Amino acid sequence: MNQENRWMSLLGLANRARKVISGEELVIKEIRNNRAKVVLLAGDASENTRKKITDKCSYYKVPVYQVEDRGVLGGAIGKEARVTIAVLDAGFASKISKLLDESQWG
């Protein structure tokens, strides 16, 4: 299984464990409440959404990763297109971050 599929299947597992929240406003709420451990943002998100999410993540020191597009992000959790997703569990977040780092660099 390649790196891309591994982070997507792990995100799906986190979703089934109810450790994932999606939707711009809900994700921002979780960031503010310090419950979001990592945030995933679709590459085709609007400039306004991208700025809002990245600024909030930067302020609250939450890592944010950009993935291909909203279809990939939604598909990973078995739903329609999603622009942003927050992972609420530290263990899942750490492994997903590691896999995304590896897929970016090699």
C-alpha cells in the first residue's frame, strides 16, 4: 500500500472511531477549543477558507496539511467532498502527520 493510501485509510479509521470532525465552522471551533490535533485542508479550498484555517491553526499552533482536493478528503472518510477535516485524537494525528510528511518528501 502506498503512502497516500495509508494516510487516507488511517483517516477513515479515525472517522469510524469518531475522532474526526469536518466542515469549516466545526473545525475552527475545535481548533479554538484546543481539541484539534491536526487539520487537513483541500488543495482546491477557496482563498478565504484557506486563509481562515491556516491563520487559526498558526495562532493555536495546530499543524495543517494540504491534500490534493476536496474529493480525496471526503472520500477518505466515506463522505461527499470535504474542504477541511480536523483529527481530534493525538495518536491518529501523529501517525497521519508522519505519513503525510513522508509522502511529501519521498
